[in-house]
Amino acid sequence: MRSLLLRCLGVLLLAIPCARAATLRHEVLDDFSNVSAWQASASDQVHASLRRDTDGSLCLDYDFAGVSGYAVMRRALPVHWPEAFDLHASLKRSGGVNDLQIKFVDASGDNVWWIHRPNAALPTTLSSFTFRPRHVEFAWGPTADRRLRETQFIELVVVAGRDRGRGSLCAARLALDERAPDPAQWPAPRTRRSAHRLDLDFGASREFNGVALRWPVSARPLDYDLLASDDERHWRTLRRVRGSDGGLDTLFLPDSEARHLRVAVLRGAGLPQLTLRSAAEWPTLDAMLATQAAAAPRGDLPRAYRGEQNYWTLVGVDGGGAHSALMSEDGAIEVGRGGFSVEPVVLLDDGSRVTWADATLAQTLREGYLPLPAVHWQHPAFQLEIEAAADGDRAHPELLARYTLRNTGPRERRFTLLLAVRPWQVNPPQQFLGTPGGTSPIRDLAWDGRTLTVNT
């Protein structure tokens, strides 16, 4: 009784009713034993069917036959959704990597919520996945209330991504565990500071998608580790940061949860102010970058991350499709669909740096109509012309770019043209259908003195 009383008091301190904990429900929504409850369907030219696998899972077999499209397994499954929950799903796949969607549809059929996982490389053996409210987004529909409350149908969907061949999506169990909701306002964490360490205790386990660290101006260069713990005895490393220049550091840590956080400074002086960022604040890496863009000088990041319209044009051969590039109004070039971008920067001999934000910009086509775009930078000290074109056939196209830098000032000067490889597309993060825009990871770089190789 004493132990129960103490647990209740701890919960009450967080403004969560203790009586609620006793009524939290657990429900197995489907064990996938009733095959007849599910129906398979698919888009045009895509084949879909259902079968029982030897491990007891129900499998959606599909064949995209080289085309874009989708395959669906669907059933009626009324669910009343609690405010906070864990949705557990046992899933596996065979075949190539495609997009996974788990959809929840209301009784009208018009309003849809979804869990969307592009390029979902599910394991090939049944594995458990847990989803929480932050993972479920309102997809579309006319309802004014977009909160997930009551749904009538569930769909497991495979959408053709990089692979357009045959495969299967299998499911064995779907269960719902209600969780106690978070308090309306979390109390301030207990903080301990030493010369080289910052410890925070939030009093209870907290979910977060990242942290913002504001360092003193003098704290540079910096090496530090960010660690997490549930019991203050066993620590796990969330991120190792080496060579930070101080100021604002934003660390994207999706689906993190911990009661204790520690910043251990290995090199440098001073300790940061640490702020948790929730999934609502930073749902994606692009949202985190928008925080950086707001704090950084205009021009350090693409204008789209500052909420500005970003215009672009296509650069490719006829029928080039996925191999086509994009060129932005500022002169950045995305090397292929969903790929990284190359951005010009000019260094002046006085040590200053000039980006697209520091120049007057203009855009043209060769002879006014040919599909050979150019972006022109006009600066008091120079002109920069950036031209892009594509050559070759649709199976083996080549992207061509030319940069012409001219001194337009009254005296001889030394300029340095930098071509920066950046981990984001020209396609802006506001684009989320078809080919989602925003970040494009750079996994590896190799430089031999003449050639830079990216993501080999």
C-alpha cells in the first residue's frame, strides 16, 4: 500500500490523476487470424492478393510490374482512440524497399489519418513496432476537427518507391495500450551544474524529438556528448558533437524518451541552456533546420527554410525522369531527383563571404526560350553567372554546370569561388507529395584532389 501511495503521489505531482492509471486499457485490435475480415485491392496495373504465411502472419502479396502504384489490405475495425497510446504492430516484408502507410479512415470514408514511412526498409522477420500519437498525422478530409478520435477502417498500404517489383507486407498482431496523458505543463527540471557537466532531471520520463543548446558566446570550439538515462545509473549516448562553433546547436533526435539528460563537455568552456523540442515543434529534420535558419544569417540556408517561396526549374534530357536535376532561382543545383545540392559561395579578399542573399538575382533562358537556364548574381564587386544543362540519352544523362565569375570593380582583386555540397534538395521541404522535398542525407564523401565523390 505504501508503494502504491508513493506512486500515486508522484503522478499527482505531474498533474495526472492517479485514478486514471488504474483504468488504462489494453486491447488486441487484430491477431490477423481471420483472413476473411481483410480485402486486398490495388491501383491499375498492380496485382494484390492475400495469403497466410507459415509463421501465422497475414501477407499482402503485390506485384508493381514496373509501374507506380499501390497495394492495399483493408478491413473494418472500429477504434475509439485514447488521448495517449502505444499502438503495437508486428510487421515484416519481402522484396524491395517501398513506402509503408498505415491508414485509419472514419465512418464517412472521407477523413483519413495515417502513419507514413517513405522507403520503409522493414525487417524480413516479424518485428514489433510501436507508434504513438505523434506518429499519426491527419492526411486529408473535410473535417474541421483533425484530432484522432473515432475511426472505422484500417488499411495497410504499400506504395511503389525505389522498388517496383514483387514483394509482400505481412502483419501478425495489432494492439493498443492506453497511456496516461502528459500534464498540461511540465514542471521545470531539476538542474545540477559543475565545471564541465550539466545534468537535468525532468522528474518523469519525457518524450522529445530533439534538443536546442544555446552556448555562451565565448564557448568555442566545443567537443561534447549528450547522454540520456532513465535511472541516473545507466547512461546511453544520444549524440557526440565534435568541433561545434558554439552559439545555437540543434540536435535532431526523433522518437527519444528519457528522464535524465547530461551534457558532458570534453573541450571548451561554459555550459549551455538546454531546451527540449517536442514532436509537435520538430516533427521532421526540416523543421529543426527551420529553427537554425531563423537564428542564422539569411543566406546560410535555402530561403525555403525561412518560409520564403523557392522557385526552381527542371534540367534534364527528354524522358530523363528520375535522373533530372533542378536549378533554383538562387543558383543552387539539385543533382538528381531527391539528391543533394551544390550551392555557390564567393569569398572576397577582405575575408567576407557572399551568398545568394547578398546579391541581386536574375534568371534567364538561353536566347530567351531554350531549356538552358542561367542565374545571374550582381554584386558591387563582381558578377557570377551560373548555367546548367543536360546531355546524353535518357538512360545515361549527364548534368553540366558552368560558373563564370567576373570582377566588375575598379581594381584588381582576388576572388574564391566555393561550390558547397549541401545535404538538402532544391525541392523545398514544403513539398510532401510525390517526391518529398527538404533534406537529402550525405552519407559519405571522398576527395582525391580533383574529384569529389558523394554517396558512392
